[in-house]
Amino acid sequence: MYVDIGYQPQVLASALARYRDGFDPTLIELPESAVFPHLIPVQPATARKARTTGRLLGKPAPRFVKHGRTVRYRLKDVFDWLAEGDAYTSTAEAAMSQEMAS
């Protein structure tokens, strides 16, 4: 019998609760369905492609862990990837930054 585990809100909520309680985020692993699009705003198919290309949203893709065929993301790696994103005060500043990078 096939059971679709898909995204279960309690998985992400439990992981974040453990983090708030002081549990080491390098030891908290999340399934792809809990990370994409709930923490990183892209679809899981885009995340799978990023694991192949090594790029996601124009920057290096977040690190992942494989246990057999299962792909997991450590909470610390997700937080680090999000923190490395560029922050802007306006769309004009973002556009100027992108022009300078080209």
C-alpha cells in the first residue's frame, strides 16, 4: 500500500519548537517537503533541479544530506542559506545591485 507522506505541518512545527528549545540546528533534519516552499519559497521540483545544477535563485543551492534515497535538509543549512541572501531597502537598490553584478 502506497502512503503519501507529503508535507505534514507538524514536522516543521516540531523542528522549529526543538530549535527554540535550544536543540542544535545542525542535528535537526527536515524533509524536502517541509523546506520547499514553506521555508524557501520555491517548488520542490525547482529544489530537485537545484541539487543537480548546484544553483538556486541565482546563488549556490542550500546544502543537503542523503540517507539512501531520502533527501533531507539540516535546519542550520537552511537558515545559513536564507541569511546569505541579499537584503535591500528598495527595488531600485536591488536593480542597481544586479546591474553591478552583471
